[in-house]
Amino acid sequence: MSSSKLFEPFDLGPNRLANRVVMAPLTRSRATPDGVPRQMHVDYYTQRASAGLIINEATNISVEGRGYAFTPGIYTDEQVEAWKKVTDGVHAAGGKIFLQFWHVGRISHPDLQENGQLPVAPSAVTPKGQAFTEEGMKDHVTPRALETDELPRVVADYVHAAENAKKAGFDGVEVHSANGYLLDQFLRDGANKRTDAYGGSVENRLRFPLEVIDAVVKVWGSDRVGVRISPVTSAGDLADSDPQPLFEAYVAELSKRKLAYLHVIEGQTGGPRDKDGFDYKRLRALYDGVYMANNGYDEALGEKRLEAGEIDLVCFGKPFISNPDLVERMEIGAPLAEWDQKTFYGGDEHGYTDYPKLSVEERARYAKAA
Ligand code: 8OZ
């Protein structure tokens, strides 16, 4: 048995987590075409409830926010009812679950929008790459720049989603401000060419993301709202000419808000960590609160940084796909099952809910050997 800090409880605002192992938000693209989670979502999340915290897959706040076919939403009553079954399942199994709010901005596609409209963005800048539509991959298009007087309507969509997430019984919410999606597009100057109060200076580029976060905090209270950032990720063909001061200013603002946590993807999302010249230590020092670390962490690295007091919570992504009992396996030093990349996105229960937990016999055997 490991006496690791990873397996100690943690008070995340009003939510007591059983351990510091967080299941990262993982897009799996198995909802109905209308964005409704199915019974297999209930099974999948309930199987993984021994994580200290589950952050559910990125969930669209509106039709406009959709960027990938078969991703779930939180803007209709039917979606709320379906999520309620997920949160009930996780709670009955002793877990905690946050919902992640998603608006993809410019990387959506007319095929995913109401009446085939253009995706919206801070500015009409076309990203390289392709969107995942119901008919397969299609090239990104030039988005429509949001008018200044439309921005309160987008904030209202977040508020509507926040109220729905409450009705659905989540323990808290995470605002997705990473990976090249709408809020990240406002932050970074590769996509934000605005000349109004929401573009130009760093202060102006922070304005819209902070308005969204403040509106969500009004619904949930600051201690149940986390924010996710990825300072250098190039996903969605997005970049900033000078990310260090931009993200330091952002994190200083977030720090003032006494949020549940700051969730940082260190390095390229899903790729190399700490090889991009960005100084995450300085970022960490500017944030007075709970720091959730993400990107390529294994048990040893997570434990080392927890022990050093550098981080508070550790996210694991792919290992949770193939190990529903990841926490128990790490705790007794049991081997981890391999994941199958072919079943990450789309499809059915196969590669989703059919990864087994260790049997009682296996657990006893590994625990004894440890
Ligand atoms: C992988 C595939 C589709 C979406 C992200 C929500 O990068 C995602 C995502 C990841 O944050």
C-alpha cells in the first residue's frame, strides 16, 4: 500500500474529495445527435467515481458553441434530465463531478450550426484544420466576428448553461478557457484582432473571458467554479505573440476571484511538457489558490510535485479511459491496462464502458505483493 499524498482527501471549497486524483475532461463523442448523454454515460462516469473529482467531458453551452458531432450539451431540458442520471450515479458511488462549459467559437462548422450559419469568433480569422461533422471531417471556414452588442447574449448562454448544470446536480463547474476554443480565441492575439474594448491590449483581451467567469460565479459561487487554461497549446491553430505576460495577467485576475481551482495544461495539450520556454513556476507563484496540474502526469511525477507543495491536484486523462479503477490500481501498485486509441472518439460501449476493474482476487493479490 502506498502512503502517497495522492490518496489523501482534499477539501476543494465545500467539496470534500476522497483523494487528489482528478479524472481529466475527455471528449468521447458518444452523445445523441441532439447532444443528449445516454445510459452508457451513466455507466462510464459511475465506474470511475473513485476519482477524487471527475471533470466531465467538454459540454456545449449552446448550439452555437458546438464544434464536434456527438458531443453533449447542457442547453435543453432533455440534456439536463440525462445529466441528472449521471450525477446521481456518481454520487451514489461516493464521487464528485464537475461539468465543463464549452463554446468552440471559430473551429465549429456551418453543418453543426442552426440553419447552417457561420461559426462565431472574436474576429473573422480562418483557422487551419478541419471540423468533425456528422458527415466526417470538413475544412474550417472563415467565422463571423461577434458584434460588441452581441457579447452579453453569449454571456447569457453561459448563465443559462450554469443554471442548467445546477439543476442537473453537478458539484461544481469548470469554464473551458483553453485549447483554442472561444475564450482562448479572445485571449490570444492570433485570433483576436478586435478594435473594441475586447481586443488589442492584454487588459482588453481578458475582458470577455472574465465577464463569462464572473457571470458563472454569480450562479455557482466562486468556490464551485474552476477555470482551465493552456498558455502555449497550438490546438485550433491558435497562438499568441507573447503568452507569458498575457497569462500572468490572466492568472493574477483569476487569483483575485478565489475560485475552486486553476487547471493548467502545462505544455502542448497531449504532447510534450515544459519544452516551450513558458515559465509555469512564475504562473504558479501568481496564483493564490488551488492549482490543478495537467498534461502527461504519471503517479510518480504527480506525487513528487504534490510532496514539494508545487501543486494540489493532479489530472489523469488516458489512463482513466482504460482503468476505471485507476485510483485503486495506483494505490496498490497494480499494473495499468493499455488504452485503445481507435475507440477514443465516437462509437458505442466498446472501448468506453467495457474496460474491466480488477477482480477481488486480483486486488488481493497485488495488495499483498505491495
Ligand atoms: C479532443 C478531441 C475533441 C475535443 C479539448 C475538448 O481539447 C477538447 C477535445 C479534445 O479541450
